[in-house]
Amino acid sequence: MVTALLVDDERPVLDNLQSILPWNDMGIEITGTAGNGMDALQLAEREAPDLILCDIRMPMMDGLTFISELRSRGINSDILLLTGYQEFEYARTALKHGVKEYITKPIDYYMLENVLRSLAAGILMRKERESKLQARDEEIGCWVKRNRIREVLTGEAWSTPAPPVSMTEEEESYALFVAEACMYFDKTRQWSVDRKREWNRRVSERLEGILQSRFVSPFVFQVREGEWCAALDASLQPEPFPARAGLQEMTELFVGICADSGMEGRLLVHPGPLQTLDLAAVYHASRHVLLQSGERLCLLSADEQTCGRKNGDDVIETAKHYISAHLCSDLSVEELAEYTGISGSYFCHLFKARCGMTFLEYVTRERLAAAKALLAGSNYSISAICSAVGYRERRYFTKVFHKHFGLTPSEYRDQLRAGMHATG
């Protein structure tokens, strides 16, 4: 319904306006009446009506002063002026100040009804348009917030030590779930790509289902294969977090799903309050600090033991296996990051922290170790070995090999063979 305020210093006019016109049929609800501009101003501030029917000539505060006061206080109600013929120019001036329409006295109620219907229809259309714009803005805002949290959790916002923090982020407060399927990469090594995808999809749906049934607007992400995170806006939850029963139910569900596939399911929860970038500090830095100490993150498993080490090592072991099986390919950080389900920047950070060397240094070491083994244990040509360990140009391969071992591949092979003949 469109809400309306009627303002006129003549009581009979107010009575006729209320009784003669079919307000309900027009979709208009009268929320108040006033006999002067001062009283009308107070009512308008309290009720914020969509439409105001207002006389021009009133005691204490005339119509135009009333309208000016309305606008100065941010009240943007549509205005329909009631005016006498002698005030016609006065009414035309009012139209320049945001007044939608005017009706002359004596009032033609048939004409007034038509004008009111038109104004009400316009107000409803505007409300619908504004509602759609607001819903769109909220949807965009939700997408931006969700994407920002995803960047933090997946490590895409982890490439700089101190990313800029918006004022909105400073005001937000979250709780954090981390659900991990331990031994996932070991247990699924022989699975097909489709089987892995289906298993992860099924777990995602089950986790999202129970989170959405227990909490308001959870942001749920699969950070990588076998691992999920959920950020809960504390301000939206109807009861204090965490709700013990909900956590236990979710833990039992996740542990059961993992156990069916021979894995160990663990649920970690930080009740917050955490700002957006705190999520990164807890999720990333806590892999080797907070999670080991158990000071802030707790594990809710079937026996409620204190949580152990986060499976960042699983990521590195998976990467190492992949590198070993694909030494002949043009390996890249992006390829390994995609395979392990984390961002490139975080993969580099994690790899250096766990291996004590960069990804490129490790790949080079493994390629050269494989090359030495082939040079020593096969009769393949240098060119074939070069290609087998991922180098496309023999000249570059020779240069890298010589830099590390002080010998060219040919010299290394010759030296090995000379040693074998000497011992033979």
C-alpha cells in the first residue's frame, strides 16, 4: 500500500477527503491527518509517508514553507497541493520545488481520484524499481564480499604482507570452519578425475546443506580438493556462535563421509570474531602455529581430541609426486597450484616454507638427479635424456648440468664409465 498524509486547516475538507475517496481501492492507506504545517511536519518525520496532500494556505506554517522544511530534512514524499483559483501562480511556483501535482478548490473529487491513482501507480513503480536496485546492490555486495573472502582463504590475497583493508572489512566479524579430509591425496591417487570430482561435489553439497540449515548466509568454499572452509558473518546469526549441537552434527556427518572412503575427517572451528584478513592469518599462518598449539582453533571430532597438524604437507607431497611423474613436461607454478587446489602465490609460499627452496630450484634439482640416473644407468643419447627430463634444448641442458656439477653430461658419463673400467 501507498501511505498518505492529509494536511488542511479546514476540518470539513479533511473529513470529506477521508470519507468520499475510495482509498483502499486506490491502494492508499491514510497514516495521519494534520490541520497545520507544524503538526504535519512532525507527522511526516515520524511516518515518512509516500504521498502528502497539502493545502497551501495554512496557519503557523504555509504549504511552501512546509514543503521546504520537508526537503531540508530529507523527506522526499510526493506532494499534491490543494489550492484556490486565486493561488494559481503560487501553485505553479510550487511545482518548481518538487510538487508533483495540484488540484484547485473547490475540489473536483473525480479529478482528484484520477490524479491520486496516477500518483500511487507512479510511487509503486518507483518502489518496485528501487527494490530491484537494492536487491541487485545487495547481491553485488554479497558477491564482492564472498569473492574477497575466497581470495583470502585460497591465498590469492596472500601475495602481499599487508593487503589494503577497506572500512567495510574492518567492521565485519566472522567465525571460521575448516573441514579437511586427511589422507585425501593418498587415498584418491588411483581415482579417476571424474570420481574425484563427484566425491568432492557430493561432500560440498552435504556440507553446504547442513551449514545453510544451521546458520544464516554462510560463505562456503572448497579451497582445494579434500578441504572446505566456511565463513559465518557473526552479525547475521540468530544465536551466539558456535551452537554446540550444530557443530557436533556437522562433525559427525563429515567424519562419516570421509570414513566411508578410508579417510580421516576433521573439523576445525575458530569462533571469532575475525575480520576478513584475520581469516587469512588463522587459515594460512595457523597451519604451523595455531593448529599445532591448539590455542585458538579446536578440533571437534568423535572423541574431541586436540587438533593436529594441518595437512599442508599433503599439498607438498602431492606436488612432489606430480613433479616426479611429469619431469618431461613444461612444469609451472600455475599448473601445480591448480592441481593442488590453491593459488599460485600461496603455493610458492607454502613450497618454500616446507621444502627450503623455491619451486624452480626443486624442479631443477629433480631433473638433474633424474638426468644423472639416466646417464649412469642407460645408453640413451644425451639428446634423449635432455628431452626425458624436461629440457627442450641440449645446449641449455648442458649449461645447467655443468653449472651444478662442474661437468657436462658427456663428461659425467665418460667419467662414470672410466671409473667402472678401472674397477673392473
